[in-house]
Amino acid sequence: MNTPPATARHTPLEDVHALLIGSSFIAVGLTLLKAAGLTTGGMAGVALILSYLTHWPVGVLFFLLNIPFYVLAQRTLGWMFTGKTLATNLLLAGLALGMPAWLKITTVDPVFAAIFGGTILGMGILALARHKSSVGGIGVLALWLYEKRGISAGKVQMASDCLIVAAAFAVISWDKLLLSILSAVALSAVIIANHKPGRYEGY
């Protein structure tokens, strides 16, 4: 494989566009999952679980849960990555707060919400990763292991997702738990299939 020329690297404008698109995908995915009473893996899943328990907005919980991971991101992946991740999380929190007014979902098929919601979450996370950003949380650890050890980010995400979704059984029924597992698999499948060494050389 030929090394791409310097002009192939992302411009700041392209980074901004990717952060907007990635955050929007994630906000829509979270809205679908919450409308169906489901959860998923990662910090998104933790935020959904806590939202069901506390009735706090998912976006606010998502941002607060990620505060410790900004420190980890700075120490392991640098200021540029941390700045982009912080900007992404602020944007995502704002989008998640506004989404109920912009996208009113009165009914949604739970199977569709699990598959499409998980997939669009994965696409959003992938867009961020390809522009050196993330939604924080487990994603920071997964990307660090990928960058430093070559360990599949999707496999790290999958392992953590299993633990998080299992914890959701405390707040959702078994049938919704099974669909939440399907959602986590759909999310991780996107990352496993698309985020591999040498697969993408745009940054």
C-alpha cells in the first residue's frame, strides 16, 4: 500500500464536519434506543441506564460520566485528541438535550431501534475515530490500545459492552435486555469491520 500524500490528511474544516456528523448520528441513535426503552454498550449504555434510574437527560449524564476520561485521554493520546473529544462531548450533550424537540418519536419497533440505533451509534463513533476524536469512556481505552498495541478497538468495545449491558438487567426487562445485546453487537460490528490497521489512511 502506498503512503498517502500529505494533502490527503484531513483539514480542520473536514474535522469539524466529521465531529458534527458523528455527534448527530450518536444523538439520533441514543434517541431511538431510549424511545424503545433499550440500552447499549459503552458510556452511552451507562448513561441510558442511569437516565432510566434518575430521569436525568442522557446527554448531561454522558458528559458528566466522561469527565475522568478526559484526563486519561490527555495523558495517553495527547491534547489534540482530548480537545476534539471534549468538543464532541459538549456538542453531543447539546444535541441530546435538543433532540426530543427536534425528533419526536411516539412509537418505534424495538427490533428496528436495536439494530438501526446500534448501527448508527457505531457509524458515529467510527466517524469520530477517523478524525482523531471519540465519545470518551471505553472508547478512549479502546483507541489507546489500538494505537499502542494494535488490539482491535471493536473487540475491546465488545468485551466492555457485554459487562455494561448485563448490568442493565437491573432496570430493564429480559426481552429488552436481549434487544440491548443486539444493539451492542450491531454497534461493535461496525467498528470491528471498519476500524482496522491499514484500512483507512485519511489522517
